Amino acid sequence: MTVSAEPIPSGFRAPDGVRIYAVGDIHGRADLLKEKLAEIDADMAARPGVEALRIFIGDYIDRGPDSRGVVEMLIELGRREKCVFLRGNHEAILLDFPHNPKLMPAWRSVGGIDTLASYGIASSPEPDPTEALQLANAFELTLPDSHRDFYRNLAMSYAAGDLYFVHAGVRPGIALEAQSVADRTWIRHEFLNHEGLFEKLIIHGHTPAPEPEIRPNRINIDTRAFSSGRLTCIWLEGDRFGFI
């Protein structure tokens, strides 16, 4: 379905009295996040009368230039607004890295060096095992406690009314409450290729697309912000949704 500027009927309902704003994969683009948060505030000011719930779909870090700035901004936002922060696969790698430096080649390949740099930790382009251990130790010592708590406390998924928010997706044929951590964080093709309805409408990121993908059973809001400059936010209220 082509993205429309007008509200679109979904056939699924958000909880009454709530407007949900869900933001796609940010990947270190603190500049885009700042702009999008201002747009959400402006939308709430233009259309008051409901409670706002801000949901962030995961992958706050890597690839872009300011992962630390993104996390700092979200921590501050969570102190003053009602927010849900979901865990993406990139946060899963970050959480494991200090205890498993062997992950360095995998993390480097998806932008981990950019994240380390945002925390003031310099790395060679292709760290060997000795340097990877040094980087893991430096990161463990450098990471602020507030950021450590943020990463550790990320939710795996969030259900609201007929809507289900998750980073990667869900495995078809498995009840939503029984979905594994691995699938909610990493799944792709089995989920993306499934054409049947799920128990709820799935709002997800993880798989980049040129524009939001609107399907009868899911909406993908990962629009490759780190390289496209387009950070997507979907709003959902009642049985309708749109984009800002």
C-alpha cells in the first residue's frame, strides 16, 4: 500500500484515549531523532485531548555518528514522557560485547566501531583479538550507569489494544505471548513472507525499506535513517493511523 498523508483505516484498534507514536530504527542519528521528537510534540499540540504514548522500536545505535547522543536523548525523554523502549538486535550485540570480545568482527560489520567512537573509544578499522579485548574492557569502564541501565531494561515487545510492537517480528504459528527473545530480536524471512493475519497488527522495524511497508498483517517503519536521512514515525489512534 502506498503511504498516504491522510489517516488510513487499519481494521485494528489502539486503546481508547491514547495516541501512540512509534519511531523506527534510529541507528545513531541523534539529529533526526531531535527533529522527530519536535514533530511529535507539534502534532500533540495540534491535536490535543488524548494521552500520548511514545514507542521506540529498537536499534538506537551503530552505523550513524552519535549513538551515545541518541541514548542520552531517549533517557531524558523517558524521564518526562510516557515511553516504551524496545530492544533491537544491535542492542543485543552491545550488551554481550563487554563479556564476549569475540563478537567484535560481527559488531564491527554492523557499525559497532561508530558506537564505540561515540563513547570516546578509538578503534582500528579491523581490531584483532587483542585489541577487541582492550576495547571490551574500555567500553565496560566508559559506559555510564544510566546508559547501562537503559540497555539492560529494554523491553522485548509491547502490546496495546489490537497492536503489537516488536523490533524484528514474530514467528508465524506461535502465540504472541510465547514468542522467543531471538525471534522478536532477529527474525526476518519467515515473518516477512507470512501473508496470514496474526493475533494483532504487528508494528516492527529491523528490515530497511525505502518507505514504510504497509501490509494487512504488519507495518514496517525501518526506513534506513542512518543513510537515507528519513526517520519514520507512525501514529495510531482508534482504528486509524498515519505518519509524521
